[in-house]
Amino acid sequence: MKLLLLRHGETDVNRVLEHGVSGPGHNEPVSFKPGQDTNISLNVIGQNQIEEIINILPTAIDSIYASPLLRTKETATIIANAKGIKLDGIIFKDELKEYHAGKLDELTTIDKMAKAGGKNWGSGALCEYDYKPWDGDSSETIYARVKEFIEELKDSHPDKTVLCVTSGGVIRMVYKILLSEKSPGITKHIMIKNGSIHEFKL
């Protein structure tokens, strides 16, 4: 199976909270402020990123899976429309949802530290974190759910090309699951920009 992991296009959450965003911004009104719900639409830059990435994706995609979050839904929809895939053919899976930081999720790093009383919740780059004290996820639970999902894909889609539209934390966890035994610490060296594609042969 050829597994393609695509990080959704940019949102204003990514830009405001500095979630791996680089380059110039946009002139549209910003649709997010710290403290608000992070489940928001792609911004103009994000929409353009996905329009551009369509030309790089394979012509033949056998299945599209996506996280049910708004940013990944929109990303998958743009791709499906461009590839002539029916929208009801997109399979939405909770297993592809980004890890959630609970009560710290919508905050800047500085505000997270203040609300957490100076406690360290871990590292997203290392895929070692624990947001359970703030009603969020831990890296152990995300590791288990993503690993099980990959195994299911391998069994059900042999010799197929599968596209999964997801978030940076899930993609980074896939690197850890598949490659950390051969390359310990690989997750901190991987660049996962909005609209980037990551290909694995399983």
C-alpha cells in the first residue's frame, strides 16, 4: 500500500498560535483569537496551498480518509472535487483527529504555561506529551489509536494508494510508529508544513 499523509491547509489558528507556519500572512480579517474554539475553516492561504498541492498528488487515488475536523474536511473536499471523487466517498475517521490539549488547546505557549501553573506537558516534536490533567489527550493514547488505524488500512487496502488528510501531530506520530525503531528521535527532525505530503510504502 502507498500511504499518503497530507497536512491540512493553513488556518488562522496555525498562524496566531504559531503552529509551524512560515511566510507572509494574508489581508483578510483573522478568524481566531486565543481562547476561542480551534476547530475553524482554512484561511485564504490554506485554500491556495491545497489548490497547488493537487498537481503533485497522484492521478489515481483509491481511497480518501480524513479527520472530521473542519480544516481537514475542507482540505479533503477540495481534493475530491479536483480528482472527480464523489464527496460521499470521503471516509471520516476520528483516529485521524489531531491530539487535543484539553483546556490548554486554544492558548499560546505563554498562556499555556500560565494556566498550567508552570507545569510541563511534554513535547509535540518528540511525540511525548500528556494533556490528561487538563482533560486532553496523551501521546500514549494517540500512538495506540493511530497504530491500530494504520494496521487496519494495511489489511484492507493492499496494493492501493490511500490518501489520509490529517493534522501535523498525527503525521508526526506515524513517523514515530513506522520509523523510530530504525531512527530514534526522528520526529523532531521532520518538517510538517501546512499542505505538505508525506509518503510511506507499507
